[in-house]
Amino acid sequence: MKRFTSLLAVLFLLLASTTWSQQLSKRITDKDVIDMTALGLSDDIIIAKIRAAAAGGTLQFDTSVDALKELKAAKVSDEVIKVMINPAPAAAQVVVAATPISNDPNLPPPEVGVYWKNGNSFTRVEGQAISQAKVGGKAGSMFTYGMRNEHWDAYLDGPQSKNVIQDRQPVFYLYVPDGASSSDFVLISLEKKGNRREFQIGSFGGITGGKSGVKKEKEVAFTAEHAGIRTYKIKLNAAMQPGEYAFFMGTGQSSTMAGGQTGGARSGGAAAGRVYDFRIPD
């Protein structure tokens, strides 16, 4: 029995020794890298082989100064040598947004638009592009033989906005497009006419020719404070009366609108823009 046990022990040692020898023979060494380089294999292939062997624990590199000299003499590339020194895959690259984004909970989401500071939360004021406009003041121009301007009015469908602001002196935040600022926005009161709301975006004809922009008396004064990346805090200078309002962001483009009236053919108006409308209820 003892002889049998001893025989088993000897066989186990022989098998272990054979397996260890085989593993040693499979290890990738500096010489293997030099040989692969001499064969003309690309760096990508050699690096893939090294990393595969690293995962299996079969690397046996000498990266001492003397060994590095031999590798360079054998024309092993720096990229391969760097992987020999540290075979771990490179960390995934972190892509940073072109425009930094604020994660401050006291600021609105980093999405272009207008937000009402409703208590501790932000309520988004839904916006829409201006796509509808009409000519106003035709009768006045006709009866004054063209001495009086006609005007272009943008209008929004519906007698009232779906965005309701339950505050007479609300605080708003603007998250502006890249390259814009709060000065590109104007807060205006809208005129209710039938089943729509209107505001003037330009005039033409008359003695003074054309003008571009909203009517001054329709503007609502506010102060803007830079609060964060592309973000402005808007404070109203006075309480608002119940009614229909909108933040208007024009593109700054001009449009030549045919006036054809006595007193000048020059004309102007905001060719495009975006409005963020809301109402203050009674």
C-alpha cells in the first residue's frame, strides 16, 4: 500500500513538472516580440498578442534598461514597448462636451429655453417658432396717402397661452443657445385679437421708411443676471398685470418687405424668431 502511494506521488510530481514546463514554453518573452517584429507583423497584431497572453498570465518580459536597448536595436516600436511595460488596456476615453454643462440643482436643465422658478422647481415655458405674420395698418396708410406706416404683426393661434404662471412678479431663467445672451431676448405683452394673440415685428412705408423690432410700449422691463453657463436669471422690474405675454427671441435677420407706398419703399422686420408665451391669470 505504501509503495502504491509513493508511486502515485511520483506520478503527480512528474505531471506537475510537465505542465509547468509546458506553461513556461508558452510564455511570451522579449525574444518573441523581437521575432514578431522581424516577421513584419504590425504593432496592432503584436499588441493584441501581448494583451491576450497577459489575460492568461503567460507573459515573461524583461523591461530593464539593458533589455529596452535590445528591443530598440531590434526596431521594436515605442507603442509595443509601452504595452510590454504595462499590458493593461488603455482606459476608455472620456469625451467632454464642447459646451460645458452645469449640474447645479439651483439652475434649470441645460436645454435651450425659458423656465419659471416655481418654488424649488423649474417649470418649462414651452416655445414655438414664428411662422405666421400679417400686414396691419393698411387703412391708416390708405387714408393718409401713405404718410402713415404699415406694420408686420406676428401672431400666435389661440386666445390664450397654455403656459400659466401663477405669480405676478415671477422669476425666470433663460438657457440661451450657444453664442447668444440675455440681450437677444425681449419680454413683451401680446394683444388679444379674436382667436389669436399678436405683436408687431416691423414696419414699412410712411415718412420714416421701415423699422425692425417690437413696439417699445409693449416691452416689459427686466434685469438679467448671469447665473451660470449659458444661463441668465431674469427679474422683473415691477409686478405684471393679468394678461398674455411672451419672451421673443429674434434671429437678428432683416427682411425686405415690399411696401409700395408713397413716402418710401424701405421696410424691415424680424424675418424669423421664437416665442415663449405665457399668461398671468386674473
